[in-house]
Amino acid sequence: MKMVNPKGEAVYYNIVEKDGHFRYIVKGIGSTTIKGRDRQRLKSRTFTQQAQAEGYLRRNGFICV
């Protein structure tokens, strides 16, 4: 699912199953970077819980397009 925030940054939010567990992946589109746990700039970030991924997207203002 493609999501955009008011700044114009865009990410893909995908749910995948790996080794019998669900993973929630947020991946930046183009020059968009994702903030990691220690504020490092990443191209993608994997969450193990859906609430964590949705909280990250909500805090950064991303909405579904």
C-alpha cells in the first residue's frame, strides 16, 4: 500500500509472511528515508508487530493514497 505524508514523502507499507510469522515492512520511495531506532537514515525498516508499524506511520503523518 502506498502512503504519503504532508511533506510529500512517500513509502510503501507491506505485510509479508516469513518463517510462519508476519512482518510489517515500511520502505521509502525515491529519496525518502526512514528513521531507524537510533535515528539513522534507512531505506526500509521491518517491524514485528503491526501496532508498532502503524504507530510509526501515524507519528510521521503518513496516510493512504
